[in-house]
Amino acid sequence: MVTSNETNYELDRENLRKVGMVLNCRLTSSSAVLDYIRHNSIKTIVLDSAVSGCHIHELVFQIRKYLRGTPMNLIVISDTSDEGFVIDTITAGCTGFIIRPYTLETLTRHARVKQEADAICINEEVLAEGQSQLHAGNYAAAIEGFEEIVAGNTNDEHDEARKYFDLGNQFLMERKFGKAIVAFNKALRMNHLFIKAYEGLAESYKGKGDLKNCQLYLQKAADEYARMDNFADVKRIFAKITKYDIHAPNAYNTLGIELRHKKMYVEAIHAYINALKLTPKDENIYYNLAKAQMFSKRFSDALSSIRECLFLNENHSEALELYKFFTKVEWLDDKNARLEKNVESLHQA
């Protein structure tokens, strides 16, 4: 158990004993736990949100990075239910997230190694071997290993993972944090290895000089990172993609379109805003953003987005039509026209 809070330690130690778990030791800092796992075999680590040395999500990531592929439970018990903190910790790789105050039933449910851990371990080993072959320049062998992982990524599994991401977002909006955690964890377990395999395939094909397949798998990885809302990795991969094709699809714009079609307008707006961080002079993203804002009844914001679109391309026919719908005047006649007062009732009609 890792905590620097004496009260939480006493409470959690007693509760762990009640659910049949033997506490081997207590550590109080991130450096201490990282040193401990280098010399000891552990099946379960319980992390209190009060740990000195670094943020919890950073510690979870470092533990996972060092113990790659090892089947284990990594449970976080938190005093805070802040949405950003929850998501950061889950995406870093914890297998359970418990918010104080909690019941023994909740602790029992999280305090066991997941059955799917062995399968994850096997795929992690295949991934590690593929990465080893890639670094050695054995591109054909690397591709074979990565494709073994990707072969299991069927459309059904993709749809299932996306379903859990959508469900997790829905639970977050409803502030049902426990259910959101379960949903996000399921989606992450499905997607994590596939994304790394996509990146490995891209690098392997690049090594063979096959830039078409390199770009194909980079795009797949970027699309999945966008669904996980991992902006840093989308930006990193998008920079690689645009070296080969400056007109390559913006992964966040693709996600925004998908979400808008599902009528998840708030999530679509978030995706489009991230898309504009990658390509800020893309008039089509501003137009897509305006449509999502309109459907979520944010008409003033939608009009502002349409203006941005038309400043970039005043011949954008769909944007010109939407501008006239919002203002009842033509763009070229008045670029600063106000929003029509009854636009909301017209939209509903």
C-alpha cells in the first residue's frame, strides 16, 4: 500500500484485512514504490491519492511502464472525484478506482486480479517482441508480430470498445463515476495494445520503404488516440502523417463527425475544438463545429464559427447558406450581421 496519509492508511489497512488481503508493506512516496517493485513480485498495489513525489496518474503510468505485461491489480483509492483526475488516472492504467467513502463490497469487487490479465500479458509479450524486432531492423518479423495483435481487432471489438467509451462519457455527464470508471477501463483494455501495434506496423512499413502502409497505420493509431481524447499522441502522430500528405484527415475532425452523427453534440464540439488546434486554418472544421453548436442550440457560438469559416473561404457554399439562415442577410452584404431573433424557433421547425 502506498500512502503518506496516516488516517487513510489505518482505515484502508483494516478494510483490506476484512476482505482477506494481507498487507506486505507500506510505502509513502513515488520513488519508494518504484524502487520496491524492482526487487519484489507483487500482485496488488493499493495507491492512496495522497502520495508524495508526483501526481497519482504519473505514478500509475510509471508502474505500468516498468511492469509491462505483468498481470496485477493496481487500485487507486481517492479522496477526490474530480473528472479530470479520474480520467487521467484511468487512462494511465489503473485497474480499479475507488472514491472515498467506500464500502467493503466496493473494495472486494476491485481487490482481485482480473481474469483477462493473462491474455493481456500474452499480447504485451508479443508487442514487446515486435518492438524488439523493429529496433533491430528486422521489419518483416516485426510486421508479423504486430499483425498477430491487430488480427484480433475485429470490427465487432472496435464497436464494443467505442460503445464503452460512449457509455463512460455518458456516465461522467451524469456524475456516475463508478460506472464511468468500469466503462473506460473496458474500452482501454480493448484499445491499448491495438494502438501500439498500429504504431509498430507504421514504423515497420516505413523501414521497408512502404510509405502507403506506413501512413495507413499511422492514421489508424491517430483515430484511436482521438477516441481516447489523448491529444498529445494525436498531435505527435499527426505531425508524422502530414510529412507524407498535408491533406491527410484530421483525426479529431473525423471523430467529431462520428459523434455528431450519433447526436453527441457536446462531445463533437470538444473534438472539433481539438481538431482546430491541429489545423487552425481549416474552414471545413469551423463549418462542422458550427453545425454541432447549432444542434446543441448554441446559436451565437455557431454564428461565430461560421464567420471564421467564411473569413478563411468566403466561397464555402454550405457556410454561406448557414450564415444567411442565422442572419437573414447575405455574407457579402453584411459580414457583421446579428443573429436573427427567432432563429431558435426556425431551427426547431
